[in-house]
Amino acid sequence: MVETAKPLPAYFRAYEWWLDPATLALAILTAPGWVRVGITAPVKRIREQAAHELARSLCEAVRPMEQVDRNQMRLPLEHL
């Protein structure tokens, strides 16, 4: 039986303008090579791992991780 994707909740539809096809296409093309091949693998476990990695790549492309400045000094946490 083929699993189908669930429709997005209404609160995600408000951000559809931000997910343009060009950004998603670039994210797919720059995903690791094994992911693009693995998504079509005959073994379910490999397909699932590839799908999770592709999803992570897509999320990272539309919401890049914050750049960390290694030269910035850490501030001590105040005791409450």
C-alpha cells in the first residue's frame, strides 16, 4: 500500500509564499547525492533514511541555521 502525504495544516498555508519553487529546487539539487539516489531505492529503510535527510536539507534551505561566530566570547549565565 502506498502512503500519501497529509495536507498541510492551515497555519502553514500562510507561509506558502515563502516556499518558492526555485528555492526548493535548488535545495533538492544541492542535497547529498546519496539522498537523490536513495529516495528511489528498492529497500524501504534506505528510502526512509533518504527521505528524512532530504526533508532536513529542505528545512535547512528555507530556514538556514544561524551562523556562529567562534571568536565571540561566551557570556556567563546569571544565577536566578
